[in-house]
Amino acid sequence: MFSLSNGIRKVLLASVASALCIGAALAQTPPLAGPGTIEPDGTVVVPAFRLPPSDYLSEAAKKALPRTPFDPEEPMMRAVAAGQAGALRARMPQLMAPRLDALKQMYEVTTQETEIAGVPAVRATPAGGVPQANRANILLNLPGGGFVMGAAPGTGMIESIPLAGLAGVEIVSITYRQAPEHVYPAATQDVLTVYRELLKTHKPQDIAIFGCSAGGLLTAETIAALVRDKLPLPAAIGIFCASADARWGGDSRAFGRPFQALAQREDSRAYFKDIDLFDPLVSPIEFPATLAQFPPTLVITGTRAFEMSAAVNTHKELVKAGSMPTCTSGMAWAMPFSTTLPCLNRARRSM
């Protein structure tokens, strides 16, 4: 059974560890352009400016910063436009194989493809076996991928292998149904199917759910659905590089891409096509009665990440609702996909 007091202690340690990676520096640098303007509705037209590496970054993190602009979503966007999303998703394990092999060796974890109630899944377990104290516990991972590219043997293992090795616990990651082949609520339905199956062999207090990016939002949506269905809730959840708000709103939505030296882009996710984003099962953030029932929640974001505003607001609303959240920050979006930064590895150990 998860110890909440111990879990809170570990979360606080994670906050300290991740703080080594925080933020953008407020360096005094010459402006690149004149002043911007402010429109009548309060919209700020920002002048060009330099964003130097943060003073608080470790040397390893500074070396890991990109030297040329790189859009990690561009291959996914091209595949969707070409009608090849499913084919690219199927190739994700192959494309990620070198990183996954390195992670399995680094963290001494084995993986095994399987199915749970008909949903494709991969189990990640410590190579030396799960310690006796953790054998009742299981973590359910909902992999990120923009509700398009999430794949248990791909992005799911990037997220799961380090935690399985460091925590000495079994993690099961699932490939839930996604766009463009499927739309909301297909993914939530798949998670509920798997969760119900896990309840046949595990007590709810021995289960935790986590995910990054789309998987983080899906984690929040899953809790809302469990509350609706009056099913027992897991002991804890992790909303990483995401929020409980499908609108992904706030200031960081505007500055997230420019902070990566990328042009702004407004895009609507096909998974939520024609869906009311204010639905309590889509964006639980708008419904305090639902948030009040959330289990202890760890929210992770980055100070340069496009989801930061929504993530911080999620933490705020969970606190107002009387839940027990903890929020910690790092550098940019999808930090759990990093495999080498020492500060993030220390955070993983504390999780």
C-alpha cells in the first residue's frame, strides 16, 4: 500500500531536485527592438528580445539546450496531414529503439508486450524483480503523444522505464485509441477498461496513474470519469507536462513556442473535434466538486513550457478545492522524455 505521508515527503524532495533546473534568467541584456504595444483588450505585442539560459541551470542542462530551433511535433503534424498518423505511430518503437535500449540498460529494467482486457500494453519491471515491499503496487502509465502518437512500446517506455528501475515497481503502459482514427472519449474508455481489470488483482490504494503531455490530461480526465462512475480512486496521480484543462490556455500557450525559437501556431487537436472543451469530463478544471475528489496529485511543468499556465492553474484550483496537489517545475515541455539530465534523474528518484 502506498504511504501518503512518505509520498508527500518524496514529492517535496522531487520539488527540491527539480528546482535545480528552474526557469529563465532575468539577465540584463540590450534590447533587440523598440518597445512593444498593448492593444485595447490587454493583448501585448511583444518586441523581439533575447532569452539567455537561466542562471539556475546546471552545467549539464545548459549543454543540453538546443542550439538550433527544433519542433518535436513537426513529424506528427506532417504525418496527420498526409494521412499517415497510424503508420508513424506503429513505427515509434522502432524509431525510439536506441534510446529505449539505453534506458533499459541504464535502469536495469525489462519490458514485455501484452494486452489488458484487449488494450495493447507493455509491462516494465525491474530486471532483478520487484522488491517484496512493492509487489502489491502497480503504476498505470498513459503515454504522451498529442492524442496521436502515444504508444506504450514507444513514448510509454520513455516515461516508464526510469521510474520502474528507480522505484522498484511494476509499471504497465497502454496504447489507448487516438486520433485521427478515433475521437474523444475513446482514450478515456480504454483507460477505464484497463483500470477495471487492474482492480480485479490490485486494491485501489495500491494503484497510481500518471502520464506526460496528452497522457497527463488523460490522467485528469480518467479521474473525472472514475468519480462519475463512482469507482474507487487510485492512491495518487501524476499530471506531467500537462494540466486538467483541455483548452491548454493561459499566457504560456502564446509564449511557449517562441521560447523555443519557433513560430506561434494555433492548432486544434483532432481527438477533440466538435467536443465541448468545457465538459466536466474533458476539462475537470472547471468543476470544483470533481477536483475536490482528486487523489494526491503531482503536477510537473516547465518555466518555458507551453502548458505552464494551465498546469499552474490546475495546481491552484486543486488547492482551492481542498485536494492535496504538489507542483514542481523544470525547463521545457516533455521533460520526462529526457534521458540524461542529472537534475531530472534526481527528480525521478524522488518520485
